[in-house]
Amino acid sequence: MFEILSEKLGKVFRLLGSKGKLTENDIDEGLRQVRLALLEADVHFKVVKDFVARVRERALGAEVQQSLTPGQQVIKIVNEELVATLGNEPGRLIAAGQPPSVAMMVGLQGSGKTTTAAKLALHLKRSGQRPLLVAADNRRPAAIEQLIALGKQIDVPVYSEGTSVSSKDVCAHALSKAKSLATTWLVVDTAGRLHIDEEMMKELSQLKNALKPNEVLLAVDAMTGQDAVRSAEEFHSRVNLTGLILTKLDGDARGGAALSIRWVTGVPVKFIGVGEKMDALEAFYPDRLASRILGMGDVLTFIEKAQSAYDEQQAKQLKKKMETASFDLDDFLSQLRAIKQMGPVGQLLDMLPGVSKLTSRLPEGMEEKQLKKVEAMILSMTPQERQHPAIIGGSRRKRIARGSGVQTHDVNQLLNQFSQMQKLMKMGAKGKLPKNLMGMFR
Ligand SMILES: Nc1nc2c(ncn2[C@@H]2O[C@H](COP(=O)(O)OP(=O)(O)OP(=O)(O)O)[C@@H](O)[C@H]2O)c(=O)[nH]1
Ligand SMILES: [Mg+2]
């Protein structure tokens, strides 16, 4: 969804990064382009204005001017300010002091409340909780049936009564049922309307009184752009939200809502919905999203994708290697081979830091060739060299280049990029990896 924005920002950064010194003019010209790119991506104009002003102030400050690599410093600042705009903290649910905790889903019609309620229940179940879904949308029998069907699919109990019982009573009954089931989290699906109106708000505040939820989560459809931001503002002023869940981020929206909504409403984005399937819900990580937008590669997402091409044994080994930073060129080679099996090479390579730079200079469709080259270089190394790339000095580099029919600078480039990647992986393994992701390696 952020490809165009990412590409435009990448252009600005390449320009800034190539300059030895940055004048005020260079910075202003760079920021002008950043501003245009953000506006084109449908980011709220106030967010853009504030963002650019913050970056400008810091870019003109001492940290950049006295640095040896001013361009890189500006990129670092843009990244930090983008993360700040997105909310700094990763999204997570806050449990109640006493179980059961209650999460109430609210939102406009079709925003994804019911789907997201079930996804959330699955997420809770997978993290060791005992969720209970509550069908408090009693306007249509179909709404109740939809939740029951989803509950079955994910094997989570659903509390429901017919449409004749008021949603407030359903909630009260569900709370007592929760005690007998030893439920730790109730996830309550509510009715949506086409527009925010008095009737809806009255019903929601009645439900809030009955449930005393510790989380009131608004499902907002990211495809609706700035409308999503406006309705979130209004919901928040009426029912006091604790979190936002952006749904349909897998669609082809320009991403403006995702980038603006936290800053405009002040409410944290806790999760993002990225598909119709039950496991298509991800915790929201501002830093991950920012680095993805800025084209710095998303090593975590890469690992997630690579996961499916690895068997479990390999995955376990990989995790251990990352933790101990003993990920070596042999592992790199088997990853490259796994990538080959995974289909659209270009797209996957873009997620890998270092490698994305390596391929961005290549004409379209050249990635396969580049992969073969990298493979040839690694195959020309001795097992010892692959395990300890640090020992590969000048004469070894020449030998490897000769052996694989490339230039020495190709070998240099590969080794530099590999060491960059190793650093990132080490960082990832040291706690920057989200829990659920680590879970997949177990
Ligand atoms: N692609 C995609 N589709 C989604 C996502 N979340 C929800 N949907 C789809 O959006 C449609 C509406 O979702 P629901 O969960 O029924 O929305 P709702 O807010 O409960 O709707 P009402 O109860 O009618 O107000 C369904 O077809 C879902 O499958 C998502 O993250 N990605
Ligand atoms: Mg619904």
C-alpha cells in the first residue's frame, strides 16, 4: 500500500544522502518533496505540516550540521519523526486489574467489527487467554449467525441470545456466563450504523455502562482514507476510545489514514487488519511500518515470509543463530535458495535490508541473475570462510572473485551487505522481535 510513497521518499533520500554537506536550501528542497509525497499519499495536511516542521528544525540543528554524514542524519530524523507520528509504542491490549477483561468493538457499518472481534479472540487465545465472544449486535439475526460461525471456525465460545433480548441485557448475561466459563477476556461485537447518530451513541454508552470495558476499540476501514480519520475523531469525542484497529490495510488505499489517524485523534493504533482470514490481524508496530515506508527493508516481515519456505527444524536453527549472531553465509545461501522457491523474487528481496540496495540498481528482471551471482560467490568460498566471513581478507576476496567470475568489488559489496544484515538480525533477535513472531520459531 505504501509503494508509491516509499519510492518517492527513496528518491529524496538518495539525493540528500549523496551530498557531502547540506545547505538550508538542500534541506528545504528535500522537505518540499517529502511534503508533496505525503500529501499525495492522502496524509492529513495538518499532520504533514507538523511533521515537516519538526524534521526541518532538527535538520537545521547541530546534530546534522556537525555530522560527517548529514544526509544520513536527515534520513534518521525523518525515520524517528515518522515513528513519533505513528505513536512510538507498539500496540497492545491492556488487561483489566481483575479478570475478566472486556474489549468492546465499535465502528461504522461494514468497518470490520465482527471480523475483527473474532480475529482478536483468536489472537487472545493464541497468547494463552480464554476468550469469550459476545454477540451484542442484535439488530439482525444474520449478525449473530456471522459471529457464531466465526467462533466455530476459531474454536472460541460465542455468547448469544435472540434478537428479542436487548443488547444491554445480552452483555449483562454474558458477564455472568463468563464467570462459569473462567473466561479471561470478553470480546463484544456491537451493531454499526451507516452514520454516527444519537441513537447509536446512546446504545453504545448503555453498553459501556453494562460492560465497564477496559478496551473500547474502534474498527476503522483504512480504505476510506481521511473519512476514517474524521469518524474516528467523532467516535472518540462521544465514547472515549482506548484504541484503534485499522482494517483492510491489505487493500489498495494510499495509506493516508494509517499515517494520520494516531496524530489527529491521539488514540493509539493497536492492531491492523490485513485480510479476511482469521489470522490476518497484526499488532501495530510504528517502527516496523516506518522503516517499511522509508524503504529500509523489513527484516521481520521477511523472516515471517521466509518461514513458510523453511521447515520447522531449519526455523529453529535460524532462530538460535540469530540470537547468538552466528548466522553465516551458508545460512544466507540457503535463505536465498528458499527465496527462489517463494515466487516473486523482487518483492521479497525488497524486504531484505542490504539486498534491496543491491537489487535496486539493477534493471527490471535482473534479480534472478544477481541471485545466481551471489550464489556463485558463496559457493566459491571455503566452508570456514562461509562460517566466519570476517576472515575473508583481500587475497581471499580476489580468489573468490576469480572463482565465481565476478569482480572483487562484487565480493566486497556482498560481504558488506551481509554484515549489515547480520547486525539487523542481531538487533531483531535481541528483543525487537515481537512475541508472536518469536513464537513461530518455537
Ligand atoms: N480485505 C479485508 N477485508 C476485511 C478486513 N476486515 C474485514 N473485512 C471484510 O469486510 C467486510 C465487513 O466486515 P464485518 O466484520 O462484517 O464488518 P462489520 O463492521 O461487523 O459490519 P456490520 O456488522 O454490518 O456493521 C467483510 O466482508 C469482511 O470479510 C481486512 O482487514 N481485510
Ligand atoms: Mg458486524
